[in-house]
Amino acid sequence: MANVKIPVDNLTEEEAAAELAFLAAEIARNDELYHGQDAPEISDADYDALKRRNEAIEALFPALVRDDSPSRRVGSAPLATFAPITHSRPMLSLDNTFSDEDVRDFVNSVYRFLGRLPDESIAFTAEPKIDGLSMSIRYENGRLTTAATRGDGTTGENVTANVLTIAEIPNRLPSGAPAVVEVRGEVYMAKSDFLALNEKMAAEGKQTYVNPRNTAAGSLRQLDASVTASRKLRFFAYAWGEMSEMPAATQYGMIEVLKGWGFPVNPMTKRLSRVDDIIAHYREIGLARPDLDYDIDGVVYKVDELALQERLGFRSRSPRWATAHKFPAEQAFTIVEKIDIQVGRTGALTPVARLTPVTVGGVVVTNATLHNADYIEGIGNSGERIRAEDHDIRIGDTVIVQRAGDVIPQVLDVVMEKRPVDAVAYEFPKTCPVCGSHAVRERNEKTGRLDSVTRCTGGFVCRAQAVEHLKHFVSRNAFDIEGLGSKQIDFFFEAEDPSLTIRTAPDIFTLEKRQADSLTKLENIDGFGKVSVRKLYDAIDARRSIALNRFIYALGIRHVGETNAKLLARAYGTYAAFEEAMKGSVSLSGEAWHELNSIDGIGEVVARAMVEFYKEPRNLDVIDRLLQEVTPEAAEAIVATSSPVAGKTVVFTGSLEKMTRDEAKAMAERLGAKVAGSVSKKTDLVVAGPGAGSKLDKAKEFNVEVIDEDGWFERIKS
């Protein structure tokens, strides 16, 4: 079988940006299905493969990392049916590894970050990764006070009443426990309990459940706690959040403490120092997997010494001191029944293979992305052959589908022996299937090569793009307008009565006013009612004032997701300042353009996309009308009040001798500072080591304070 992986090393910037956009949207959709609805469409292996491809591209193209990148977010927003709880410390997810070499790289990265030789002096814990629902349980003065799901990592759902029904979770801690304790772990349903529940459901003539994980999550999210109590849920403790005092100095020691307090901990957890021993334990757990009474999907490794964990710190969404070593994926054969074209918010035409349903490792796969026209033909993004020359993908072909790989589900190859005699090569459409506009592959100005993505040129004329823009605008992490879901947006967009039509975002906020003067009342239309319409109007009015980062994200600017929106909001403070900077950057030169590119995390690709957005008169018209209805709130500065560098913009340059560059950046951010990649007039402090070059010259030009590494440590101590 041909190697079908598209080499990341050969991607151009434009191709990489397009693929990152696809991956961000696809992973976000699956995050919502998994974390928010407990109804995943793909397996963990599929999901991991999506993230792995994303991370590989980001590693090669760090300037292209999107604001909505999966590497910068966790989970999904909490359900509206439960009161929100803000986690005192974020509940971050883990990066994933998939091979022995990945594990060695992870261990070496720990030593490298700390500036130490890999001499096996650092111990790691290794424990099974439970396939359940993450939970944070807070105790105050020994009594269980609240319990919350992971949610989006910052805010979770209050499920305290339901957690109190789980027998394995203590309601009280023993005397001597710290005043504030947050225990974190995984709620799950044992395989034996799941089978017993399904037997009971079948005997009562009721629909059975799909798998233990979804059943556990659904049981925990019952509004009636008595329903949760009737389902036997279990718990493994393996971490903690806020602690008023630490009762141990190591990860393994903390696990022993949790065990002593009455929490179940996994008996397969070990403390190891040699990489070979860590990998051997992974294989040992893998061999035991079929006989375990709970589902696991890998093994988690953590640096054991808590002081080292503190030094290593966190990336935007994951700790540097931990990773999950996932179990391998599986493959299956199925038939391509048809190929559909989906049109996204940016006009990208994405081919999707509709497959004869096939079960791969317990998950039913019915769809697989085919990426673009070249991929269907068996050609990679750089023009290389990724399948045998005649192995193009056709309707009727029998194909090999893998639930892990570069993109999931992935069509790996075609079984030529089973190709129907009447199968014809697929002809990629030259017009948009939604609006009929011309579909083109843009040419990269730098390389002269065609973009791998075909895009509709219809813009807002294209219903698919306009509708997707609206759906994005009202989505949970944007304006989050309850009552304006996908079906409602479709209805309002297609409505012919002017009093009901919503074609652009400002129309949402004029709906009630237009309805007041109309004879066609929304409350009299099937699917609506007086109460639901009132709730919709109230939900719309509740968003007339909105956080700046949400407003920026809601605009739907290409490459600008949640994380970048937060970076931009923090950098500019107000929408007026943000818009002025975007308009001032249209020449792709000057101070405004330089300031935009100096924001850590905002690369040139993202910056260009924002400038292009603000050059379009139609976009400015929509924003102007929107601002007549909505007020973006000024961003709140993130300040660590006890730190002398809180709120300052810091640039590190030259060679650092007492800390690595990554460690320096992480340290500054923990202290409330903003780390920039280049020096500008808004830079407050430059930390310069030996070999500092142009940045030091810029600092002198702008009269920015410059200190050395020793001065930095003195500064943060003061």
C-alpha cells in the first residue's frame, strides 16, 4: 500500500494556512459533539489524528498558528442547562504522542527546557488514561462544596448534586486535610455496569446505550440527580486544582495522599526514570487493556517532581510536563457511495466521501474528508504522488479507511481489484454547487503555484458562505445568542418577508423592531410561539453589549479564531483602537503594521488576512451598521498585581544563560507580562543576553529600557 501521508515539510504557507483552517473547524465541531453533547461522531483515534496533523503543521509554520487553533483551546463551552462554575485553576488537556520516538522526544524536551542533560535524573509517573468525563471536585474545610465538568477548560458545568450520588467520591475529607482542596479525576462507567444497564434497558423494551463513556457523561448531566444515582458511576482521582497547602512534593506522593483521603486511584500507576521502562509499562498496560473493567485509550506520563512541573509551566492549552501516549488506530474496507461538496464560511469547496457505513474499532464511520481536488487524484499539496498513479478516488471504489492519520477519517488507498468497470474519474466542480459562482484555485504570489483549495468567488452572494457567517456569528464562543441555532438561521435567511429576513449580522438586532410594524408575526409561524419569541428577543438584547474578544471573533475574519481574538483584544484594549490599527495597516507597512506583527502569536498570514478584511467596503458597512446596535466592551487587562512586570510588554533577545527562551517566556506570562516578538514604541522592557542584535538596536532607537538576564531576575524579585 502506498504511503498516503501528505508531507508537512513540503507545504507552502498558503497551503498550510488552508489546511489549518480546515483542521480548526473540524476539531472544534468534534469538541462540541464530544464535550458539549456527549455524541461524538468519530473515535478518539480519529480525533487524535486530526490534532496530530494540526500540531505538525503548526510546528513547521509557527507564524500560522490560528487564534482558534486546537492547540490553544480545551473542550467546549458548558451546557446552558447547568449553572457555570469558573475553575480556580484552568483544566487543561494534554498533548498526545503516538510512538516510542514521540515519547523519547517528550522526555528529551523536558530536559532541554530545563537546560539539563538527559541523564535519567528526572522521574515520571505513568498511569492509564481513563476514557471518561473530567471532573473537578472542590472541598472547603473538609466538606464537598462544588463539582464541575471541564467545560471549555476555564468554565465548567455545576453538577454538584449529581456527583454527590457517586459512592466512590467522599463527601468529606479526613481531619488534617488542607482548608481548600480541589480533587480532579475522571468519572466513568465500568464495562460490567454498562452491560448490566443495557441488559436492563433491553428487558424493559427501551433503547440501549452505545458505549460506557457517553452513558457516563449523559448520566452525570441529568437534571434529576435521582437518575444519576440509579446509574452506577465510578471515579479515579489523579490530579488537583487549587490547594491551600500542598501535602506532598511529587506527583506520585500526591496520588498516595488522595488514596489516603479515600479516593480511588489507579493501581497501575508507576514512577519511572528510564525511557525504556516508561515504554515497557505502556506496552504492559496495553496488553492488560482487554481485561480491564474500564475503557482506556492510552497512558499518561507526568514529571514527578512538582517543583519541576512549576518550572516547566504550561503552553496555551496544555502542560509541558505531561503528555498522553495514545494507543494505535485501526483500518477497514468500505465503498465510496458518492462524493459531496461542502462550502465553508471562507468559500472553500471541500469534497466529502459518503461511505457505506463500516465499524472500525467500535465506531461507525460514514464520512471521510477528501481534502481537495488534488487529493482525490492522489496528489499531495506539493505536487508529489501520494498514491499509485491510477489510484484516484472514484464513486463506487472500495477504499481503505483509517481512523488515525493525517486527517480523520482518512481514505488511505483504493483497492483497484474491486473497482467497478463503469467507474469514471471524479470531475471536481468548476462552479459553486450552492450559488453557481465561479470556483477558482488561487495562485500563491510568492511561489506561483496554485492553492490546493478551490474557493467560491461568490462571497456574500453565496448563500452557503453568508449562512455560515451568520452561524459563526451567533455561535457559542462568539455572540452566543440562545434560540438562534442552525435551523433558525436557515429559516430567517430564506424568509421573503422583510420583517423576518436576516441576511447579515446587524439584521439580528433589528428583528424585533421590524416585527413590531409587521402583520406577519413570528409568534404565529410554525416552530415559534409567543414565549419562545420573547425569549429570542431577550437573548438578542442581552448581547447588545459584548466582550471585545468575542466581538472580534464573531466577525469571522479568516485565520482569526478565539485565541487570536483574545490576543488582539488584550493588545488594543478597545474596538476603536483595533479598527484604527487595522485601517492603518492597509499599506502593509508603517507603525500600525509593525505593531500588529509584533503581537506574540500573530503572524504575517493572520495579519494580512485581517488587513484584507478591513479593506473590503462591504465588510466595513456591515460593521458600521452592527456598531449602531452593539457595543463592544473594553478589554480588561490581565494583571498579576503582585508582580512588577504585570501589564508590561517584554521582549527577550540574544542568548539566555540561566533559563531557556521558552522558560523565560512562560515565566513572564505567569507574572502577568505580555511577551512580544519584536521591539516597538510600545515595548516596556527588553531583556538582552549576549549576541543581541537588531532588537537591541531598535530598543535604543525607541528609548526602551534594556536590562540583562541578572537584571531580569532582580526585577521580578522586587
